[in-house]
Amino acid sequence: MESRAPLHELGDDDLVAAAGRGEREALRVLVERWGPRVHAFLRRALSSSHDADDLTQETFLRLWRAAPRYRPQGRCAAWLFRIAGNLARQELRRRKVRSLLLGETPTSLDDVVDSLPAPAAFDPESPLRADEIRRALAAALAKLPGRQRLAVLLRFYEEMSTAEIADALGTSPRAAESLLARGTRRLRQLLRAQA
Amino acid sequence: MHRPCLDAPRILAASKGEALGADERQHLETCVRCQEGLAEVRRITVLLKELGEAERGSLAPGRLWPGVEARLEAPGLRARLPLPLAGLSRLTQEVLRPSVAAAWAAGVVGLLLGIWLAPRSPSAEPEEPYTWSSLVEGRVSLSAVYESSFGTETGEARGVEWEFEREAPASGDDSSGTGESRQDGGQP
């Protein structure tokens, strides 16, 4: 009988293939490996820990259901963030609809600040231990238009290349570059205005 | 030759350590504006990277799996739907929350009530019913009676006619109730 390496030693593509065969343990390893990154991305994209919890679960449920159709190309991360990015965009659209139909207020600065990690989570040398810098950065990010924010987060949080960002956002590399450039420029303006 | 400043994508590329062209490098060495832009993007890059790392680190290990597993164990309608419909069902669920559904139902009932009551409101109701004698005596026109019974194509036209037909008797001293005296301005 062919022996297999322990699941946690397998690459992402092999884990997705195993998940596609119905191995829940493979999904668990993927959740442990990628879950915190997906969660961090969604938390900052949506400025809400609660929504990030829900949509991180949803991301992996969708991965589980789509895994049998996955073709291994070594692009599991881009695929995962594409699912998460789609969910984030849907949620941002839903918030717009809710604010139109139900008169709900958009995310407040308090929500944004509440969704940030506590100062203790940062390196002692990091300027982000200072409340005002953390608040300014989070507030500026929250003010970016949805797709620009996603592009900026994928670049700076996930250190993705423009091609990977394009893949994750389902757009062309040129459009991704433009989103990223506009997002970064706007972020600089917002931070300068708050300084 | 004077080279224009680096645009945002090139500043971003430089901040990521990507190789610049010779003329771009030369420009960057001399242009204070581009140097400041690059330094600013680098600062933002560092801050965002640290924020991302802190956010990833602040999540307790193993916290996510129980939630995913619970949803795998008890897949509801959403988990069985095709992907696009699952997203739609999320919005539907949102809109159909009891409190939201109650607000919508109240709105619809209010609208229907408004439509039902509108023709009976005092402003639309004739102050006194048309009578055969008022029609014969010319105090109201046949078209006004028709419109009050069957409606009119243009409410505006009806309003004008109504005003003319109804206000004339009140303005004239028409004690006899004849159309003649009304047209004469009440003079005998």
C-alpha cells in the first residue's frame, strides 16, 4: 500500500486534491495554514471581525465544495483569495443595498478601530503601537473604495504580485495595476490629510 | 533631456525593489519629489505589512476550524445551493430577517391602505353628491358627473373643471339656483 506524507507536510495543491476526495482533515490543514491570512485580509477589507469570521468560514466551505473541480496549478493561494475577494465584494455591495433599503449607517470609525488588533499584538519597536497611527492607517484604509482597498491589501498584506492580484480580483493585470496605483495614491493623500 | 516624474505604478514598483530603467534611476537620484513619494510609499508598505502580521497573529490558533467544521456538519440550504445562489440567499436572508420583514410588510400595508383610502379622502370627495336637478339646471356638466363616476385620463383636467363647476354657484348670488343668474353674476 502506498504511504503518504503527513497532511501538514503536503503542498496546497495536494491538500485541495485530498479535500476534493472528501478528506476533511485536509481541509482542516488548509484552514490552519491559510485561515489566519484570509481572516486578516477580510477583517481589514470589511473593518469587522464578526463579518471576517463568517466570511472566512464561507471561503473554506466554498473551497470544500469546489475542490473536486480544482485543477492543480500551484495557484491555490490566488484561488483562495479570489473566493475571499468575491465574498468581500458581495458583502460590500450588500452593505450598500442595506444602507439604501434599510437606512443603516455605513461602518463607523469606532467599528474600524474596534476591529484592529490591540497594541500588544505589535512589535515593541513598531510605530503601530501608537494608537493614533494605528487609527489613522485603519481609517484611511476604510475610506478607500472597495476594489482599491482589496488591491492594496492583497499587495501589502499578502505581498502578491500585480498578476496575482489581477487573478484574485478577476480582472486584467492592467486594471489591477491601476487599482493599486489609485489606491496607494489615495491612501497617501488620506494619511497626509490626517497627519 | 528632462524626464517627467515617475508615475504611481513606477513608484510602487521601485518601492517593491523592482528594477527601474536607467533614465528612471537617474531621475530618481535627482528629483526630491519622487524621492519623497518613494519614501512615503515605503513607510506605508512597512506599516501595512506590520498591521497584516499583527492581525494574523492576533487570531488564536485553531479558532477558525470549529466554525468551518460546524457548518460542514450541518449544511443548511445555503451550503447546498449552487455558488451564485448561495450569495443571493445570503442577501435574501438579510432582507427577510423578522424585523426587516416586518418593516417591509408595514410599508406595503401602509401603501395599500393609502391607495384604498385615497379616493375617499375629503379633498377628493365631492362636497355634495351630484343630483339630477343640478345636472339639468347646468350647475354641473355631464362630463364632471362622468368623471366623478368613472375617473378621468388626466387628473389635472378634472381639477380645473371641478373648480369651475363647483365654485361658480358659491361666488354668485344664485338663490334661485338657475344657471342664468350665475352667468349674469347674480344680477336679476
